[in-house]
Amino acid sequence: MPPGTELRVADAKTGGLGYWTLYLPADFSEDRKWPVIFCFHGLGQKPGAWPFRQLTGGRGYIIVGMEYLQRGLHGIRRADEAVNLQRVVALVKQWLPVDERALFVGGFSKGGWHTSNMAERTSSLWRGAVILGAGRSSTPDALGLRGKPVFIGIGEHDMERAAAAAAADFYGKLGARVTFATFKGKGHTVDIDDPALRRWLQEGAAQPPATAAVYGSDLQQRKPR
């Protein structure tokens, strides 16, 4: 598998469409360990590296495009999804030179809601989480994210903006290192040119972001409902 390419990995155990994807960055080499983003797609979409491949310019991260055991509106709060995610993480660690201290979970829309749930259920795996176009899908215990970087990004005109702001407020009060960003002029999508998100990913690949919580001014102006 050459660098800069994305491969479908047939895997009946993963449910859904029966595969997940593996993207090797264009600058990949075997002589170092790599950070990895495990990416969950939106409702009706297919497993893939979007939007993280675009946000990183295809460099710096291995990206795993995850699939759901059950597609559609279901499965966001299922404990067996966490078991499946841990299984895929273990496979990727066996196959590739992975930096176990730099694993991230992220996703958009349904994938964003799912990310919050998976990040809380399997918090010991992750350096950080990226929730896009979504809010928080709660678990009984979120304390494992205390002190960890969490990025929450939402379109200015996205109908889930209040939920995203509420999630940022929750994780901030919990003690996570929260970065909240609004994608100006955007609806329910991801701004792949957003400088805050690009910077967060660049910093995350190299070292943990700064310890102080960061809140966008719009969050301060508009309190969660």
C-alpha cells in the first residue's frame, strides 16, 4: 500500500457495509511512529478519511475510516460499538508503526455524536477527540476525558449549534481542554480550511495542545440552551 492512498479493509465483524478504510499519509515511512485518527462518518455516508485527510493536507496522520455495526439512526449509544472500535484499534496497532500516545477519535454529524460517546467509553485510548457538527451523546461516566484536549466545531448556521455549545460547556466544566470553533457562514458541514481546526490537528500530531481551556468568543456570547 503506497503512501498517500486509501484502502478498503474487508471486515464482516465491523457490520454495516462490511468494511472500514485505511489511509496512509503522503509522507508515511516505516522508520517512525505515527499518530492516528479513527474517523466516524455522518448519516448515509460511507467509511472514509474525510474530512481529516483534507484538513491535514493528507500528511502527518494515519486515518482510519470507521463503519458502524448498525447503520442509520441507531447505534450511537451501543456498548458493543466501543468493543468493535477497540478491536480495530488493536488491528491497526499490529499492522502499522503507530504512536500509541497519539491516538485520536473524531467524526462529523452522526459521527460527531458517536465520537463523544466512544471517547467517553474508551477514554484511556485517546490523546484527544474531535466532535464536528454535533453535540454530546452521554455515557454514565465522562471523567476519563478530564485534562484531555477536545475540539468541537460547528457551522454558524448549523441546527446543532446549541447542542455543540452545550457539549463544549459540559466538557470545559468537566476539566477537559476544550477548543470551540464556529465555521463562519457554514451550515451542517465541516470547513476544511478552518485555521483553528487545522492548527489543533497540527499541534496534536506533534504534542498535546496547551493546557488551558480555549473557548471561542461566540460560545461566551451564546450560552447553551
